[in-house]
Amino acid sequence: MKTRLVALLWAVLLCGAVHAQTLFVHPWMQKRVAYLGDSITDPRNNGSKLKYWNFLHDWLGITPYVYAKSGRQWNDIPRQAGLLQQEHGDSVDAILIFMGTNDYNNGVPIGEWYEVKDEEVMYGHGHPKKLTPRKRRYLNMDGNTYRGRINIAIDKVKRMYPTKQIVLLTPIHRAGFYANEKNWQCTEDYTNSCGIYLDEYINSVKEAGNVWAVPVIDMNAVSGLYPMIDEHVQYFKNGDTDRLHPNDKGHERMARTLMYQLLALPCVF
């Protein structure tokens, strides 16, 4: 009798699990997603045959609109977003921006999020309103700084697509990239020409989430890709010359990570 009850209980649990699995639908399933960024996203980059967005297309049926271009920095995002709007208008559900590693490599100064000015504002609380001296901050729109470039880019994208989901991805870890004598990029444990480590560029993308009210997926942390050790060469194009660009296996790991991270975010509103 006890054995029959246990068997019956298992049957009920299994049926429930199957039913729940049948009902589950990924919130990004069959959606249209734009991908803006650099060579890691660019379909023309030969570091891999398949990119992370190819895998998301295969697994979730996401239609990819890809405008990323190799070598570009955050100041190219407005151009990429403009092409997206020109070719697809409002027919896109979400926009993913995966950018920053080239800003580090090119020594773009970090800069500040805001410029602060002394002003007066009409204020009254418990007394008649009157002009009161206060400090006021303005978003820094200096295109020669990293944070200024992010401000310019997100300001444009949010104004162009105010009802769409916009997600930022932090740059992943990077090691050596030695294409030729004129394109010789060192590992991330060195500062760039501004004396700044890659970490500060990554942290700025995370900070941008709070500055602009956009979700951030920290791919630098959650992707698991770490080309600084030989054991992770298997995820990159070439252990001797290119530990910057993930290969097919690296993109698959990024895609699987993204698939689960995106579960926590709505694609449409």
C-alpha cells in the first residue's frame, strides 16, 4: 500500500512538472531584438562563425537586427541606432548594447557623469517660497570622455525608443590581441594610455544603469569567460594571437548566460 502511494505521488509530481514546462514561455521568445556594439557582436568578425545572437535566434526564435561594427566605440552607438530606426522604424521590441572594450583600448578618458553649476531655484517648505541657492547637476555630454559618450548615446536611444526595453552589457574580460605590428593590444592587467584599467570602463557601464534607469547585465562577471588563463583558451579564437574575440564555444556560453539573465527582464511593455 505504501509503495503504491509513493508511486502515485511521484506520478502526480511528474505530471505537474511536465505541465509547468509546457506552459512556460521565455519572455523574449519570438521577439525582435537589435544588437548594437563592436567586433564581438559584428557578424563580419571572423573570430567565430556563430555569434551569441545566432544562438538566441536558434533557441528562442529571436529575430536579430545587428548593427554592431568592429573597432567601434561608444560614440558610434548613435549612428548604429540611427540605422536601426531608418531600416526598421518602431518595429523592434528591445535593444541590447554591448560596447566599451575599444574605448579602453583607445585610451578614452573616463570623465564625469555630470557637470555641476551653482544656481537658484524657487523653494519653500514651512516658509514662503523664495529663490534659494542650490547646486544643480547637468548630464555631461562631452563626446571626448567615456561617460560623456555613454550619456550622448543613451540619451539618443531612449528618446528614439522611449517605450522599448534597452539593456546594457558590460565588456567581457580581455587578454592579448596581436593582429599585426600596427594592431598589437595588451592584456587587461595593464593600464591603457590614460593610465586606467579595464575595470573602470566596466564599472561605468554598471553605473550607467542607475544614471539612465536601464538594466545592466554584467557579462564581465556572469559569462564566466576568463582569457587570462590558458585553460580558457578553448573559448577564444587563438591562444597565441587572439584572446579578445570568443570563438563559437565562447559565444555559445555567452548566449546561454544571456538566455537565463534575460528571464528576469520584460522584453515588451
